Amino acid sequence: MKFIKPVGIVFGTVLSLIILLWANSSLQPVSWYPDESAGLVGDFDKNNKLDSSSLILQNLGKGPEDIVLSNNGRLYTGFEDGRIISFKLENNTQSDVQLLTNTGGRPLGLKFNKAGDLIVADAEKGLLSVSKNGDVSVLTDSINGIKMKFVDHLDIADDGTIWFSDASQRFGHKQVVYDFVEVSATGRLLSYSPVTKKTQVHISNLFFGNGVALGPNDDFVLINETGKAQIHRLWLKGDKQGTTDIFIKNLPAMPDNLTFNGKDTFWIPLINLRDPLIDGLAQYPFIRKLAGGLPIAWLKPAQPYGFVIGVGLDGKVKSNLQGGNKLFAITSVIEYQDSLILGSLEMNNAAVYKINN
């Protein structure tokens, strides 16, 4: 009897904790089956090439998530506090930093249209247009009367159509970790026509729909499915028009934004290595439900890492750039002169990597 009493106390404590976590969790997880990752081998052999990068925009703001080049040669980026700035870059040093505007939200993806307006995927405000003098207008922020939850990235077709992602319909950017625990699979690829003002859904049920990029001649559009470490392709022209397929799958890390260099390469920043905990608990929704009752600060992503790949039009890897000592949470890549400019969701700086290093 003396043994039974402490066992009962322990059992009661554990049961109370389980009940508390369950009651505090709003998650609705279901089982899923991730592809097994081979890790950093083959085309993804581990290396430290990115450690030679030079840091820029240091301490100007947190999270220069995307960086875009304007026709006048200035570069633009947005920060966590809503600011969008422009700057010049020469010899790996920024200068003439200017404030364009503050969206009042969280600017993520950026792209200039033909008129010179900056189109912004704002996680809180929707799809925005920012004029040259900083005036902000909302292009679209809802479908069928339902607000978008997490507008993330975009690209613009030659006809002006804006292709963009709504990463999750369950959680906003401040609760993004819950989407990866729940696996809501509510991400979408959307388009907005500046002519008709209509917003359409093209691909649904994505496990965090993220980076968007149009291919050569706008023949197809790609969208990253971050949670499943793969990239979908929607054909816009030709015999396959309207059909979808997988452009690249089973990456060893999670793809974030996506950029086409206009010639022969898609640059894919990989924000984190595949998380063994997310994959390992895929078929245990009960445990993931309990995790939703924990403080969000306790649910940290996998070990920070710097990772970028370049793939050809056939989806085959051409460039493999890694480094764990200087950069992490890389979310954007653009070619600039003889270098790559790298943005980050979490760092207080961006970086410049010389391509021929």
C-alpha cells in the first residue's frame, strides 16, 4: 500500500497535465506520412561555402525576409516591424538607406510591377501595392468574404497577373509554429488580376504554401510546399495547361521563397533542415495535440542552418550552398552583379555571397 500511494500521485499528476495541455490546445492534428529524407548527401553534400558571405544591413531591423531590385538600381526589403526600406549596394556595403513606407503589418514577399509600384505580400494586411512615394493600398485581402490569414510570397506575370501564396488559413505569421505542429495543410496558390480585380484559388491543401515563381515565358508557375519539402508546378500554357505536377520533391530541408533568374536557374533558400521531430510525430496526432497546449516559445524549429540551392529548368540541382557559422533562416535569394543577395526571416542582417567563391 505504501508503494501504491506515490504511484497514484504520479499518475494523477501526469493525467492532470495531459488534461490541462489538451484543454489549452486549439490544434486539430491528423496523421500524415512524410517522405523519408536521405539527409545531406549526394547533390546536397554538406559544405561551408556560405561562411564566406559578407553581412549587410546589420542592425537596421529584424528579418529582411525578401530583397528585390528596382529598375533604378536600388534594392528594397521589408522588416518585422512593418518598415520597407531601399538602399544602394556597392562593394558589399550598403549606403543611402531610405524609408519607403511602413505597411503596419509584416511585409514578406516583394516584387515590382511594370508601372514601378512595389507589390507586397504582407502576412497581416494582404496583397498590397506601394507607390513610388510610399502610399499603400490593398489589392486583395479576402476571398468570398473570408480574410486571408498569411499572405506570404508572389511573382508577377507579363500580363500583370499577380501569383501569390496564402501560407495557412489556420494560423498567422506569429503562430506559424502551430501550423507545422498541426499540419493544417490549408495553404494555397492564388492569383489576382489587376484588370478584373478578381482573386482566384488554383492549388489548395498545401502544407504551408510559400515561395512563388513563374517560369520562362510564364509557361508555368511554381509554389513551395514548405512542410513537405517539395515544390509544385502548375502549367499555364501548352498541352499541360491547367494540370499540376511535382517539380522537385523530398528536399533535405524546408524551402521558403523562390526566385527565377530569368534565364536558367530557380534559386531556392531552405529555411531549416528537415525537423526529425515533425517527421517523427507525423503519425501521432495525440502527442501533437498536447504540444499545442505548450507556450509557443517552447516550440522552437530545428537547429538553425544556412542553406541555398539552385536548380535548373528540369528541377535538377546545379548549386549547393551551405554554412552553419554565419547565416541561418535564409528566406530569399536574388542574383546581383557577380553575387547572390540573401535575405533572412530571423537575422538582423542580410548577406552577400560571391558566386564564384
